[in-house]
Amino acid sequence: MSDNLWALARAFIVTVIFMPMVIKFLKQSKEQAVIRQLGPDHQAKAGTPSMGGALFVVAAALSALIGAGTAGGLSGLAAMSLPVIALLAYAIIGGIDDTLKLVRHADEGFAFKPKLAAQTVSALVMMLIMWAMHVPFTVYVPMIGTFNLGLFYFIFLWFWLVGWSNATNLTDGLDGLLAGTSVVVYAAYAFIANHMHHQTIVIFNFAMIGALLGFLIFNKPKAKIFMGDTGSLALGAGLAIESIILGVPFSLVWFGLIFVIETLSVIIQTVGYHYWHKRIFPMAPIHHSFEKFGWSEWQIDTLFWIISAILAVSGIFYMN
């Protein structure tokens, strides 16, 4: 079996074996998700443990590091450090957010300013690692060309990490929705990385896919556990950093169009209500609007997964 499939298998097996233990522990300690009062009626989910993302993030990170070490030795481990550190850094930020929600028994955790400060520090760490690894501070814009941003690259890197981690966080509102769409997007980047002969990122993506597939067993409707901000922030950061490493950051706008639409729906809803006191959508993020129309979580998941798959296939076809 190839290094890629081993990475997938390791992450999947670790997640599947240990997730029941995590669920049992969280239930016994009464660490359960707080159901948002302003969202749709999800009170039937009250009592479901959260922070399941902690396990699949660790499983993916360990599997990716083992795979990188096996395939490339110390140089492989060094190359894998950037995506893994980004993944773990934002998982820690999300973990603090989740913990504060549980302690306060509220649907708001990390205050805006300290959370933004933590995300900024994480982006700065990424920048320093890239500088140490002599990664060029350039950005490729389709149909225009490549630009060297110099120190302004930090602003771009910060915006990309914070923006995408928050976009995936907003998408995580239904059982299986974010995990399933993320599997598709990570699979698309696995294909792109393989085409570019970037073995480190291929292994990273296979590890992420394995961990997410293992998590989906427990997260599909009706979920036995939620990923929490621990998982959702990490997933966006992982995608953001690998799109940068591969030199095609703006491809994520297409592959992750579902996340973009979810984020835009929140922005449009907020602006519309603030200035005109009107709700543009029945509810935002937009997946909740489908719930208002009477769709089941499985129906919404299936639609979003199919759209993600179409975006992935068409994006791969265009890039190749």
C-alpha cells in the first residue's frame, strides 16, 4: 500500500477506534454542545457532545507526520510542519472557544478581539516558518500573473487563514455538512498536489480525508458528536495554507465555493437587516434557509456534497 493510502488508513483507524471513547468521556463529564437560541429548532440535539474535531485533527496530524517522515525523512517532516502547525494552531484556538462556551453555558466563547489576536499570532508564526523555509512570498492571480508581495504577504496570509477558517466555521451548522464537503475539497487538492508532484501535500490531504471519513461515521445525521470550533476552524486553516503552499491560493475560491456562499449569506443577511431591517434569507447561514423550507439534514447534506463534487471535478479539469 502506498504512503498516501497508509496515511488515510492510519487517520481513519485512529479516529474510528478512539471516537467512541471520546464520546463516552464527554458525556460522562457533561461536556455537551450549547444549542444556539437564535438558530433553527435543534433542541433535539441538546446533550450531544462537542469538540470531536480535537480527535480527528490529532489523528490527521500524526498520520501526516508519520507519512512525511517515512517518505522523505527529516526533509519530509520539515516540509510537513507548515500545514500541520496551521492545522493545530487553529484547532487550539477553536478548542479554547469551545471550552469557554461549555464553561459559560453560552453560544458565544472567545471574545472577538482575543480570538482575532490569537489568529493573527498564528498567521505570524506561519509567516516566520515560510521565511525560514525560503518559501517565496508570491501570489499567483489567474489570467493576470504572479506578484511578489514582500512583507505585505503577511496581510494576505492573515486574511486567507482567518477568512477561510471562519468560512468553514460558519458552514458547520448541520450534522455531516462541513465534514462531507471538506472531504471533497481535500480530495480535490490531493489530486492537484499529486499532479504537481508535491508528495508532502498529497500525504497531508489523504490523512485529512481518512480522519474526516472516520469522523463522519459518528457525525452523520443524527450526529453522536459535533466537531465544534476545534474542528471547523482547523479545516479552513488547513485548506488555506495548502492552497498557498501549492501556489494556487485563489483556486480555493472555486473548490470552496460552498464555504464562500455560506459566508456571503451571513454578510448579506447582516447588512440587509442592519440598514433596511429586512431579512434577505429566511435564515443565515444559507443551509438554515433550506431547513426553513422543510428540507431534512440528509437532503441538505446531499445537495451540498453534490455541488462540492461538481465544483471539484470541474476545477480539476480546468487546472489540468
